[in-house]
Amino acid sequence: MVHTHRAGLPLLIESTCNQVNQFGGYTGLTPAGFIDFLNGIAGREGFDPRQVLVGGDHLGPGPWQGEAAAAAMDKACQLVRECVLAGYTKLHLDASMRLGDDPPDRPLDPGLIARRTAELAQAAEAAAGQLGDGGESLRYVIGSEVPPPGGIQAGHAGVSVTATADLAETVELTRRAFEHLGLQKAWERVVAVVVEAGVEYGEQGVFAYERGQAAGLASWIAGQERLVFEAHSTDYQAPEALRWMVADHFAILKVGPALTFAFREAVFALENIEAELLVGQRAGERCGLRQALEEAMLRNPAYWEKYTRGDEEQRRLARLYGLSDRARYYWPDPGVQAALGRLMRNLAGVEIPIGLVSQYLPGQARRVLSGELDAAPQAMIADKIEAVLAGYAYACGEPEGSTNYTNYEI
């Protein structure tokens, strides 16, 4: 919020169907609870909550794909309804996953995906009707990327680019499905399509955007009256690559783990600074943050185990330093929070020598020396994160009135 206020950009924040749903998701938040959570931050930061656009990402039956289709879709429609009633206005509808009683031996029929997507839109429109705006405030995104959100898993061979024929089929089938349910007006509010743009990241590196590979997609979308692309998993792309994506009509750029990765880098750096400042003092006075994080991850391996491979040392490094940033799931752990609090208390009011800042946070040291940044821990953490956001602000630096947004996922 601080960054977008300073940059003059609108702020679009989205939660996924796994993070936030009617059962609490893995964050423990319902859609209404997530809105309250955002409003609380806005109040503390002096940010007008009306400037925040809230969206739902991959809204659909994903969390319940092991259940029969009827049950999974019923829960997915309820999720969409609760999102709309809570105040979500941008809805990515994703019914691309195979459900419990779908044939397991062949790909899911594109027409079935389109029909299920339209059912989700119908649920959203009905909820909007309860609010009295007839759905006019809602904007829809259709389609889905492959591989799944959150970064490619260990051992994945690579990524591809969506074929324009497949893209055209997705749009046409979904349009027909909307119209079949009498959702012509809702179809006019479909603003974007999610495709695989060839950008991804995994533990072994980053797949950078290649304009040549996506030229067909860019040409196709340029001929559409109102549609743009929504790009998922743009984390760790270079600012120039992001700017090329915007020029090629990828007008919504989504980022999440790159931000929490920057946060982790900053607090680990501060722990190294703490160790230098407390040399000679009892070890018990140190925060023990890295150890607390590692212990939390080992106690509950659900969020990292299937994303790592190799021997124990390789998996340890992937847990703590992997680009998919599986550590992001463990910051709410009470032990980790206690260690983070100790770190902040140990560094509170301490004048950190600029050479020590330069050793562990060189980018922030340059800004401290230039007078642009205070060498306080919280300020340096925020600046480390803003350095990532700056690449997106640069990419979306179009003339006033542009429809480009930067999307920050929790």
C-alpha cells in the first residue's frame, strides 16, 4: 500500500481459493475476513480502502477436486458467492481441473470446463444481484495457466506457451457457455484471459519471457475488442522482461513469492547483522530466527516436502532459499514470530554501522548513504521488498489512463 500510494498506481490484491475460502483456507480467513484484514492494514497505513481492488484467484473447485463434480462445484459456487458478497470485484474463474468423477484417463473436455466456468459466473451474478448493482461492478478473468500456481515443482522439465488455437477455442467456448446461461451482460465484463506465456520459476532458476515465443499470442489478443492477458507467476522476471510483457498485452502482472522471498532475505540479513553486534554475548540473547524457521518447517513438512528433491542438505537449502519460497507459509508460526520479535527488539535503537549494512544489505546501504533511507530494521525490510515492486512499477509505467495493474498476491 505504501509503495502504490507513492507510485500513484492502483492496488489490486488477490487471494487464491486455497488461501481464502468459506472454510477459512490455509490462512484461516473467509472472504469477509480477508476484506477486514486488508481494511485493517489500510487503516494503520492511512491508505484509502476504496483505492484497493480485491480479487479472487483461481476461484473454482480446485480445493475440492477430489470430490464428485456436483459436490465440488456446489462448494466452488458458494465460494464465488461469498467473495462477491464480501466485496471482491475481480474474479478469476478457473474450472480447468479434473474432479473426482471425471474420467481419469483423458484430458478434461474444454467444453465442460467452459460450462463449469459459466456456472461460477452465474453464481457471482446472482450474488451481485443481492447487493443491488446487477453485477456492474464485477470483472471476470477466464482461462488457466499450466503448470499450477506457486512455481513449477521439483523435477519439472520446463514450460510452454499457449497455442493461439487453444486460446481462441477457450474464449469461444466460454462465450457460448455464458450466453447459454443468459449471461451476455456478464460476458461483456470478461476483461482478461490467463495463458501460459513461457514465464515461470523453480528451484533451478527462472524461465525468462521470450517475446518471439509469445508473438502469436500478442498478435491474437491485439485483435480482440476488450481482452488483455493476465500473466501469472511473473516472479523474478527482469524489469525489462516485464515491460516487454506489458507491451505484448500482458496487462495484469501477478507476483507473490518474489515479495516474500525479499522479506526473508532482509530478515536473514538482519539476523547476520545481529550476530555481529552481539559478539561475545550469550547465545540465548540472540533471536535464533533461522533455527526457529527451520524447526517449524520440519515439524510440518506439508508446504515444502513435495516441492524439494535431493539429499537432506539439498532439501535444506531448497527449504530456506528456494525461489518458490516455501518458507512463506511458516511466518505465522508462534515460534517463528517470537524469534522475529526478538530480532526486532535486539536491533531497536541500535545504530548499525554503515559498513555492516553494506555487508549484508548493500542495496539498502546505498540508499542510506544517499539519505533516502533510514538504517532502521523495519525501513530496510520494506525497502528490500519495494525494490521488487519497483520493477513492476517500471513495467506498468504507461500514460495516465492505462489499464495496467500490478497484482500483489498474499
